[in-house]
Amino acid sequence: MCIFLFSGHNRKFWSLPSILEIEMAQPEKTISDIIAERRSTPRFGPEPVKEDDLRQILTAGIESPSGYNLQPWRFVVVRDPEQRRALRFASHNQPKIEQAPLVIVALGDTEGWREGDLDEMIRIGSEHGYAHPSKSGDTRQLIYDYLSRHENLPMWLDRQVMIALTTMMLMAEALGYDTALMEGFDEQQVREAVEAPPRMHVVCLLAVGHCEGEDKRYGGRFPAERLVFGERFGASLKLTAEIPRRGEKRSSLRLST
Amino acid sequence: MCIFLFSGHNRKFWSLPSILEIEMAQPEKTISDIIAERRSTPRFGPEPVKEDDLRQILTAGIESPSGYNLQPWRFVVVRDPEQRRALRFASHNQPKIEQAPLVIVALGDTEGWREGDLDEMIRIGSEHGYAHPSKSGDTRQLIYDYLSRHENLPMWLDRQVMIALTTMMLMAEALGYDTALMEGFDEQQVREAVEAPPRMHVVCLLAVGHCEGEDKRYGGRFPAERLVFGERFGASLKLTAEIPRRGEKRSSLRLST
């Protein structure tokens, strides 16, 4: 049995079981709603992350932008209880690492670009018509020189990996999960727990699951004037109305102006 | 004149002009759609960023999570054409920095925690009932010790600031803007252009506006098997279906399994 269903601008065929799945699935939360409601989860319950959702979360990271599209990130998805326990001990014994049904260990590969990633990125780019193959030699040299001479490659990696991991966190929140970015760990111990080679720089952990018990209270934020400037550091940003506080929506802001 | 309008679970009064505004506003793009459509914009046109949208973009950054809620980020919003030109020259003369109607310079404050941020964070937290004031001394000491002994504070800052800046990028995309994260710059020259003190670490720039001319082609991504592992580095992640490629939606994935 097939029924027409309008989805955005596209008209598609859906089989009945798919429609039931869609009706059961939550619509994606908007970023505004995530921002208004998100907490760093203090305690996770055991309910697992669905595989379809995990796929979407991973896709969000994989499709993130990176410098020269080098994608220097590597992600180890940890679900096994013993592995979660090992990660917990590598992370100052924080219980939520073991409680969360899923932890993503985000790594930056310090040597990947030298060892195949750069060539593979150029090859895949050519396949997508991104650049003419005749230019690939110049491109390769330019990027190779940039990274060879980089003053702080671990920091470069950190930036790239955090773009992908933040996007994954927001995607997980959009799908209705609770999350916690975790940066308190012993790098060497985490590397050992997931058996990553020494060249892998451990950037951050992301726990994904469902909050158990009461969520953390909102701790507040500095007033915008302390954090945001206009044109020059220290100069106030000139706007015709105030920057909204958490929980205020676009529309309520408009009403208040 | 007032009309009832149902908005989510809340019934609110709206005046007629507000309804018109709401009808004219684009709904927020979902993260899935952003991921499927986003490019790092190659060239910007002059159409400005609306102030209401800028407020939402800034709020997204301000409300992001940070270690101990220390919010070590500072953002300089650059819209003035002369300032954009100065930033362009500080960023290896990349034309899009000058073309984009708005560039956010994201900084990390290496000394903020020592110079008031830590106390202010604790004070605001107490105001929000986040922790009992009697514990604030211990909390303060714990965080002070953590940051004093941190092996690589600039890297810690980088991680925090990238969480906020990535969230801002996605918020801008959700509101229909085109963006480019830019990490090619001379740190000292950027600091001079925005008159930031030496203690401010320049992390990344975010250009926001509207793409002019043809967008960049999608350069492709490495296959998931190269980037994602299960339980241990190098071990394949066991899923019952493949990780979707760009542009494939949750529902189409379900249909294909």
C-alpha cells in the first residue's frame, strides 16, 4: 500500500510502515530550541541510542567542514559496557562516561595528511568535479607546505575536530538525546582504552543518551556586553535592541522592541 | 487588534504586525538540511545580515557549553567596511573577508578566569540557584587549580571557542545565511586589526552573508570506514545498515534498509 505524503517541497511515495515510523519519530528540534533547553547532562540512564540516530549523528560529523577538506578527525564509538568502564577510568572516574549508553571518542590524526589523506582527499574531490585533475599537483604541494610549516599542528587538529564534534552534539540534541561534551581525561589513558596509536591526538569525548533524574540547573551566562564587541575589542556592539537572553525566542524579542 | 495564535504548546496574544513578521520569516532549517546543503562559501555578496538574525547567532554562541561554564570566548563583530578591509589584509588577503557583510572574530581570553570571570561565573550561578553559595569557595579553588595547572591553556581555549563558533555557524545557516569558517590568518595582525590585547588568543573567523555567484562544489568525504570505528581504533563499527551519504535523509535510509 502506498500513499502520497508531502514532505517539504518534495512529493514522495512512502510505504505504510514508513509512515508509521515517521509519525513515531520526533521531528528534529531546531537549533534555537536546543540552545534554549540544552544542559550538559549530569547523569545518564541506560536507554540506548538508536542505530538510525547514530548514523545521523555520525553523518553530521563526517559532513562538517575542515581546512582543505582534510577531515583529520577519527571517531571511536564506544557502546560496550567494559569499554565504557575503561573510558571512565581514563576520564578521572567520571560516572557518566560509564552510564551513557554511547560515548564518541574524538581523535585528531597528526600524520594522516602525510600518509594518504591528502592524496585521497584530492582524488575524491576530482571524482566530485571539485577541481580539475591537472591542478591536483599544485593543490597537493600548497597544502603539504601549509601543514609541514604549521606552528601548532595539534591546535589545528583541535579546531577541525571540535567543529565536527560540536555538530554531532547538536545533531544528537536535535534528535531528542541528551549530551555531554567531556574534556576531563588523561590523554594517554584514553588512547590506551580505545587502542589508538600514539599519533592520534585525543581532542574530546561526547557522551550521548538520555538524562536520568533531574537535569542540571541552568548556570546562567555572562551578559552579552562582557563577551561581544563591535568592530574593535572593548567597543560596544551597536544594535537597536538587546541580545535576547536564554529562552527568549525570536518572535518574543520582536514584540519587546 | 489582537488575534489568538497557537504557537507550540503556548497560546499567546500577538498583534497583527507581529503575525506578518512571523509569516515573512523563514522557518529555521534543520541541522540535517544544513548538513546536506552547506558549503564553505567561496564568494559573498553585499546583502547585510539582519540585526534580529545577528542577535540569534550571537545568542547561540553565548549559550553554548564551556568547561566549568567559564565562557572564555570573546567575539568581535566586524561590519564596518574599513575594518573588514583591515581584517582581509590580516588574513592573507582573502577577498571574502572583505566581501562578507559581517565577520565574527572569535577570541579566547587566556587570563579572563584569573581576572574576574571565575568569580562572576560563580556569582551568576548562585543567582540561578545552580549551586549553594556555601560551596562557592571549594568550586572556585577546584577550577583555579585546574586552570593554573593546565598543560596547554591555549588549546583548552581553542576547544571552548570552537564549540561556540561552530554553534554560531550552524545558527546562521539555519537562518538562511551562507557562512565560511576561516582559519587562515596572521594572529598578531588580526589582534591589531580589532585592537585586541595580547592576552587574547585568536581562534578562528566566521564570515556570514549570502553567497554570490556559483557556490563551491561539494568536494566529497572519506568513506565512513576510514573515519569511524567501533569500540577500538581500527575496528569496524557494527551497524545493521550503512552510514548514509550526504543528502540521504533519515527516512530514505530507513526505506533502503
